[in-house]
Amino acid sequence: MDDKLKIGKYEFNSRLIVGSGKYKDFETTKEATLASGSELITVAIRRVNITDPNKENLRDTFKDTNVKFLPNSAGCVTAEEAITTFRLMREATGIDIIKLEVIGDTKKTLYPDVIETIKACEVLKKDGFTIMAYTSDDPIMAKRLEDAGADAVMPLAAPIGSGLGVQNPYNVVFVKEAVSVPVIVDAGIGCASDASRAMELGADGVLTNTAIAQAKDPIAMATAMKHAVIAGRLSYLAGRIPKKPYATASSPEDGLIQF
């Protein structure tokens, strides 16, 4: 089945995107990423080195794989910071697919400042970036990000790193209905069933980091996430049965043999 995830000019076989933070070392990051089947790993370019070849560089760890890097602007709190960060990153690496995030509350919720994100998105789109924009689970803001040039919108499932899973399932559906670009559920995934649930709601993909990196066995959890995303996608495409308040016999009653 040809069911590729298409984001701007890029295509991916896997609908799971993973993060690179919170692992004990780069080698574990690589092992878990490969186990997940993901072809895209997001990297906080203000915290993890992918630009300086003279220091330990995560890109060297993945140089013999098909995994692409998705630089993100974690740590940026204004549109201007994010714009400058990505321009410098592209100059150093040539990477033009990015995860845009501008955080409004850096102390407690880590919720995005969507207004600043929209401002940055408008400028970066004109600069030629392929933009995946982290946002709240608000369908109105998701649409405005699409209008600003986002090639994918990434509504949070729950606060970053919380592991709470999808807290507002209807909002995932509303966001999906509001935009025509891919919807990638991001932040708050805690286990494989959370990822599957997001996909069954109609999300085009899932991004998770902490759930894998901080699991007791990151490799096993990465493998579980891989299969959960596949299962959730297939379940969504298959179409679930409607919910009913009462029982319905599995076998039809017409034509029953009488004894």
C-alpha cells in the first residue's frame, strides 16, 4: 500500500517521528531511532551539536543511515530568535526542513506562543524552508499556521514530556478537519497505546521523544511505537464500527436452523 507521509517536498515511509533528547548517549539514540523505523529525528539545535564538526556531532552518528534530521527551535521565545536560529543552521548544514517552535511559558507548561510562531512561519516560508509548526490543539490557530505557510501542523497531545497521552481527542479531529496539510500529534505521548490512539483519531503522524528515551528499555519502546503507529493508521483507514449502547449479535438471526 502506497501510504507515504508527504510534508512539502519530502516523503517518508514511516509516520513516526522521534526526538533526540534525554538519551544517555548518541549511540543509544541511534539504536532506538533505527528500532522505531523512523526516517526523521528532531534535534534541538541550541542544545545538541549538529553544526560544529570539531566536536561530538550527532550527524556523524547517523551518517550511515537513511534518517534525516529535523532541526527544531527549542529554547526560542520570540519569532526573531527562531528565524535567526534557523537561518544560521541552514547556512551551516544545508538542512531546510524544520520544526518551528516558539515557547510562551518556559517555566511550567512549555505551551507554545502561537502568535510568535505564526510571525516566524511567515518569514521562514519566504526564506524557502519546509516548516512543521508546533502548536496548541486549537483548530483556529492550526488554520492560521497553514495560511502562514506551514507544511504540517503539530498540535500537542498534552504538555511536553508529561506522558499524559491525548487529553483532548475531539480537538485532534477538529484540527484535522480545519487544515489540508498533515497533522502530526506532538508532545505528551507516554506509551505505545497513546500513539495508536492519536493515529486512530486521524492524525497523519506522531512525534515522540521522552516516552522512548526515558523508558526502562528505550529500544523495546521504540519498537512498540513503530508498530503502534502502523496499527493505528491501518485502524483509521479501515474505518471503525459505530458505537452502540446495546449489544448486537455477531451472527445474523435470519435463516437460523431450528432444532
